[in-house]
Amino acid sequence: MTGPEHYREAEQLLAYIEDGAYRDRMHLSEAAEHSIAARAQVHATLALAAATALAGERLPFGDFAAWNEVAGVPAPNTKAVNGRG
């Protein structure tokens, strides 16, 4: 998994345990919720490690865009970024 994929997975796992309807439908026990939360924490930690490892690096645009997408940052105007806007 890439850093952004770990980030998304952590968000999805947390959404499962925060969604009361999902918890009820899946009959999640407290132990199961704790297990899902632990998995979310591992994915969040791996996402942080990936982002930290890339800090200060010039990211290829695809990687930069993937991190911005998971962070909820709007896509830049590519004309302005390329100096043509």
C-alpha cells in the first residue's frame, strides 16, 4: 500500500466503528471495535511514516496529487502551477 492508501484505509476503518448503524448491523463487540481501531491506528502510523519519509523530497506530481486528495486539498490550477496561468 502507498501512504495515501494507508491514510484512506485508516479513515474507512474509523468510519466503521463510528457508524452506529454499521455496528448494530454487524453486531460488533467492544473487542471487535478495539481491534478495528487498532488496525486503523497501524494504517495511520504507516501513512505518517510514508509522509515523513517523503518530507523535503520533490514529489512527482502524481504522488503530490494523491497526498493532497486524501488530505482534502483542492487540486491546483495546473496552468498556474506550470507558469502559464
